[in-house]
Amino acid sequence: MDLFGIIGTAIVGLVVGVIAKFLMPGKDPSGFFVTMLIGVAGAFAARLVGRLFGWYSDGSAPG
């Protein structure tokens, strides 16, 4: 995994976290920043699972 792949996956995760926060507004004990971090973690997990099952080739990112 190269640096641009890591950055791309992190950006996808941030965007997904922001979208999730706007879709589910209201009292959330975790807050905006934690929701974005969960999105980043989810993007990295999706990339790992996708590579294990052959859905993503080397150099491609989820999203």
C-alpha cells in the first residue's frame, strides 16, 4: 500500500463519516470528529476485506 492509497482511503473515510453525520443528526455522544474517525476505520476495513476477497486490486481504494 503506497502513500497515495492510504491518503485516498482516509479521504473516502472522512467523506463517508461526514455524510453519516449529516444523515443521522441529533444527540450523538461520540460527536462529529469521532464519527469521521469511524468512517476512516471503516474505509480501511473495507479495503482490507476487499483485497482479501479479490474485490479490489493492488492500488485501488474503496469508494
